[in-house]
Amino acid sequence: MAKRKKMKIYLTLLIATLSLFAGEIDTKPFKSMKMFSPEHINVVSVYEHELVYEVSLEVATPRGNQYTSAYVSKDKKLVILGDVLDAKTGESIKRPLDMKSIRESADIVYGTGPRELIVFTDPECPYCVKFEKMWPAMSKKVKLYVYFMPLSNHRNATQMSYHVMKQKTQEAKAKAILDMAHGDKSYERLSMTQQIHDLFGKKINENQELANKFGVRGTPAVFDTKGASVNWSTLAQ
């Protein structure tokens, strides 16, 4: 019994220690702040940095829910909207991305390079097509975790996305999207059945939610593993 009790105490201390370094903290004290109390604002999560709290917000707007972040001083007297920079590095202060989840849930993983990038793409978007044609030239420099984000103004984008997602291997997916970038129309043979929508529609919705959290407004959108935006047009240089 004594040994079990010691083990329980040890586990409790271990969990408490891990919690100190986890960064995520209780949202309740922030939900009661006047700045975040209106009904159209929802405090999704709060991350504690060394000098400030990073508050993730879901804001209801006429265009749908939008995601943004605000920063709150430790005394909760100041709220900063927009980026907060680390004075030592000049980089934006942001919570670490859950890269394990991002790697595992990407629609395509392309490239073998050391630089990891997160990509949101619409296969019918002309700028996305231009970017996709660059992929082979940079395949040994980067590893792309690609998420489909078909835009409503592109009539074939969803069918094109499903066509790629339906392929069985990463190699086949990469070939499908690159072939489409060069004019292949095999996607037109994909029957857009309810079964296909059920299979891939939920994933597309999840991709959109992730894109919202990154603040994506158009495609292609590329980010590094710290969540900073990357200029895709310079990647093949």
C-alpha cells in the first residue's frame, strides 16, 4: 500500500510539473474580461508566455466565424491586438504549433528536405498551380504538409481535391496534383457521389478550420513550423 501511495504521489507531482510547462491555462478568468465578454466573441484557449498571455479568439462575423489572437499583459490591464514581437529575436511571439498532428493529418506530404512547411492550396487556383509546378525543383529542400482548401468561387476545386485525396499512396497523390497542374483532367471522371462527399467532405471542413486558425484568406498560403507566413514564390530560389 505504501508503495502504491508513493507511486500515486509521484504521478501527481509529474502531472503537475508537466502542466507547468504545457503553456495552456484555464480560460475562465479571460472570459470574464470586458474586452472578451460580448456574445459574438468566444475565448477558445489561452497560452501563457513568459511576459504575456496569448488568447485565441473565435469571433462571429457576417462572413462566418473568424479566428484571431489577442495578447494580455500579466496584470491583465493591457490587451494588445496584432503581433507581439520578442525584443531579443524580433520574431512574433506565438504558441508552438502541434506539428505532430499537422504532419499526421496532412492530405499530401511532399518532398524530402529538412525545411518543413504547411501549405493550404486550391488545385484550381492559378497561383496554386504556379506554385505546384515549382514543387519538383524544391523537393530536396523542403517537406510540404499540404491541406486542400477548395474555394467556393472555383467550380471544379472540390472535385479536383477529392480526386487527389482518393489516391492510395503519397506518390500517387503527388503525381495526381502535379499532373493536374500540367493540364490533366482525370478528375472529371470522379463521380461526386454522396459516399465521396461523406468520405472527404468532413476532412475539407477540418482543413478550413485549421486554415482559419492560421488566418488564411487566400491560396496558396504557406507557413513555417512557428506559424509565420512564408513567401511561396521565393521557395525554389
